[in-house]
Amino acid sequence: MTAQSLQALYVVVKRANHLKEGLRLVLDVSHARVEPAALEQLRECSASHHLPAAIDPLQSECQLSIVAPAQAEARHDGGARTRARALRLAA
């Protein structure tokens, strides 16, 4: 997934978000190839609870959770999850 292809996904997320108020959406890209810029954009949307203004000018509340690829998670949290997993396995 690239930052450009992400725009199409945002349209789908917007449509799902408008189907039912208060819906919590989980986007599982754990098995996808996701460019770092695209993953960062997804995380920003998740944190802000809004899609980009170009996609949703009304800025409706959007409860979006991202399930990221394991390698990206390790980079994002400085490897803390990987270390924690290794410690659990070692115990």
C-alpha cells in the first residue's frame, strides 16, 4: 500500500463510517506491504479520529484502529514489543 493507493482505501473507510454512527473500524494490514508514509498517515487518522479533509470535508468522527505489519510495529515502538515477546518466550 502506498500513500497514493491509500486514498482509495480512505473512500471505503468513509463509506463504512457513514453506514452506522459510532462504528469502530479495524483496518488489518498486518499481512500487506505498507509503505512507511502510508502507515504513518493511517496512524495519524487513527489518533485524530478523522479522515483527511480532502476525503471527508465534514470531518466526521471516525474510530479507526490499525493492525500494522509486525516489522512496522517493531520500528514504531523502538522494538519494545519484539523485546517483550522475546522475554515472554524466554520465560
